[in-house]
Amino acid sequence: MNEYSIVPQPLAIQYLPGFFRCSALPAIKTPEKSAFQGEIQVFTDQLKDAWSAAHNSGGNDGEIRLLKTETASAEEYYRLEILPEGITLAAGTGAGIYRGLQVLRQLFLSGYEAGSLSVPCGVIEDRPRFPWRGFMLDCSRYFYSVGFIKKLLDALSLHHVNVFHWHLSDDQGWRLPVESYPLLTEIGSKRREHRLWDEFSGGFYTKTEIKEVVSFAAARHIEVVPEIDLPGHASAILAAYPGLGCTGGPYRVEDRFGIFEDALCAGNDGIFPLAEAVFDTLAELFPSRYVHIGGDEVLFNRWAECPKCRKRLSELGLSEPAQLQGWFTARIAEMLKQRGKTAIGWDEILDSIGKFPLPKDTVVQSWRDEEGGNRAAALGHRVIMSPQNKGCYLDYKHIDQAEEPGRLRIGTVVQAYSLDPVTPTMDKTAASLVLGGQGNLWSEIIYAGRIAEYMIFPRICAIAEALWSEKNSRDPANFARRLKVHQRRLDKLDLLQYRGPLD
Ligand SMILES: [Zn+2]
């Protein structure tokens, strides 16, 4: 290996003559014993991926020194110096140290051959372009195991992904235990699979498991943002508590996919104690200051026909049933604020707001295209970009081939690589409101973690680079060359990957 082939591409690399070589795990040293112990522990565990077990013991003939620098230019800044006599990693924070260690992990994964490690000498300086580099996993349509989620988070952190958007509820299953609403999990977490001879599938994450995921992620400097989708995509809630729907049911936890007419009844005050109980549970389990409230794909015909919703509409002096969503969003955003949380919603929360404008601090996640993000930023909202037409939807096919898994559309690796969360129509103020972007894996057609891996990799590598690296370093041909080396690293992490044309 003559080049580092790091993904995402660092800000600056200067190659120096010579190689850092060693045949045993290098010792990691810190100036103070207490510094960066969490990061060192995670990295040491990860190194076992790069090193074969046979070479785990033996004399230390290499050394990695970690330094805390007071002059870091950004929170996640790091400087990595690789010399024949040893490696020095300097950063101002644990997050910076962790990002630098992941780059080192990449170099070790590709530099380890037949019992010894060889890495070209050089100096790398790096920091991210955007603070929000996310990945969403839909755990409603497919109920992924905690073990799989941890494997995925660990691999994502290799690419400096720092937000795990955990989609915990949808029509096809509710995954969060809420003590005062036990039927949410008793009924709402399981669905009858009519296609599979009436098998049941599903489950939910226990509080212990959720805390385990949150702390596993935190150790990798990933923030976990939970999503509970309201007021639409609510079949699982309604199956558990049919009184909260406009018609009273019967409802079922869906095993079909699509957009369903039934939503929480906007005229029923009972929906708010449920939301309060859910938010209390989220506040207890998730330290993140954000809660994603969904808000997408609400069909308003039930609200239009429902006497309770019509009564609410006239009490509020609204003209269109759709405007009830603006009222609902403002109300639950306020509930979150009382718990010290900030709401994030899909871009539909900007539609039909009527006389209840979206609270200013609400973050808008653009998904239908970039337009929602443009509009949100123009209105002064912070924005997360994950437009489905820019390669951010990882359930789409990689290429247009009948044999490829995926649905709805095509989203190539090159398309994902071309993502730019700051769009040409944004002025400077609007651009400053863009937090970053995400890759999203909806799981309607996924029935095993292995298939999820194939859909995620390597598209998430491209998205991670689009979010981390400077725009002027964007070079698809160069990325494709680095990706070849990088995919062999991911093989060592036992990830199933798409290997076909990138475009
Ligand atoms: Zn209603």
C-alpha cells in the first residue's frame, strides 16, 4: 500500500519517507493515566479485527502516543503523525481522539499482512465539514437484534458517523417499552405475517437493551436520537389502544406496507397523555437533546370525516383538516421542550401549518427532496438533509437490475457521493442552519441483518465522505480507487457488501 486510501478523505495528508512497522499490537500511551481510557479500550477491542489472534501477544515493538492538545481548531479535530519510531495522535477532546483512532484502525486493517503491520509514514490533519453525520435504521419494519445494531454502529463509527437515528415505531411494530401503556409492547410489538402462513414476528427492546445500545454508541462518540412517528404511521399504537383512532377500529399491527389512512385522532385528548408517557420514557433512556417525532405521510381523510376532529377544527378556528397537524406538532414540540428536548420532524411538518407555526428551534429533516430543507432553512429552522433522490435512501436498489435487492427507485453509490446538504439555492444564513445529513435504511423488504449490510455498504461510505470531507476534495474517481482498498477492510469486519458498478 503506497497511499492511505482513507474513507472519508481527511482534510490534509502529507506523506513522509519510510514506514511504521511492527509485528505485535502496539502499546498505547497517554501522558496522564486517566486520559482517553474509554477510547483506548474500544480501540484495543477493535484492533483484534485487524490483528490475527496469533499475534495478539509478544513484545511491544511499536508505540502509539495519545496527546491532549489545547489548540484544536474543532471539537472533532485530530492530528495523526506516523513515523518509523512511533505514532502520535493529538486532539482536544475524546471525540477527536476517537476519530483519529478510527483512521488508524483503517490503516491497520489494510496494512496488516501475514503477521506484521506496515503503514507508510505521514502526517494527517482532519476535522469534519458538518457536525451531523447520521444513519437511520428502521427497526419497526424489521426488528434488528441488539447484537446486529452494535456491529453496525461499530462499523459506522469507522467512517466518523456520529448520529444513530433509531426509528422505533411505525405501522408494522412498536419497539419501546412504556410502563403506563403496556399494550404498546404487548400488542403493538408483534404482527401476524399473513404471507408466512400466519407466523408472528416482532418484539421490543427492553430498557436494559436500550441503555446498552446508547452506552455502546456513546463509547464510539455516536449520539442516539430516538424516533417515535406521530401522528401517522400509527397502526401499532392504534392496534394496542383503538380508542385513540378516529373510527375506533378494529386496527391491526400491519404486515402490509404503504401509507395507511388511520392516524391518531386529533380530536381525542387521550393522545396527549400517551405522548407524555412516551416522552418521559425517552427522556429517561436517551441522553440526546433531540427526539424525532416523525410527522411524515399523514393522510387527512379520517380527520376530515371524524366528528371529534371536526369539532377540534372549529374550536381552533382552522379551515383545513391538514392544519390540525401544525397544531399537533406545536403541542408535542412544547411537551418535549418541557423535558429539555428539541423536536426533529420529517419535512411534512412544514406543510399546512395554518396558524400554528412550527416552533423556531424545531429541526426539519428533508427527505422527499431538497426542497423541504430549503424551505425550512429560509424560515430559520435548522436542517438535516437526507433527500431520497440524492442517494440517501438505502432501501433503493444500487443499480437498475432485476436481481438486485431494493425497491421503489435506484440510488447509486455515485449519487450518494454527490450529496451536498448545502444546496445551490441557500444563502449564507440558510447554509449556516444546515447541521448535516443522513443515510436512511427503511426495512420493508429487509428480513435479515445480512441484507441490511448489503444495502448499507458501501453507500454509507460515500455519504459519510460527503458529510465529513471538504467539498473541494470531492473526486469520484479518486473515491472509487480508495473504496476498493476500503471495501477489503470492511470484509475483515465481516460485512456483506454490494460490489457492482458504482453508477
Ligand atoms: Zn378524529
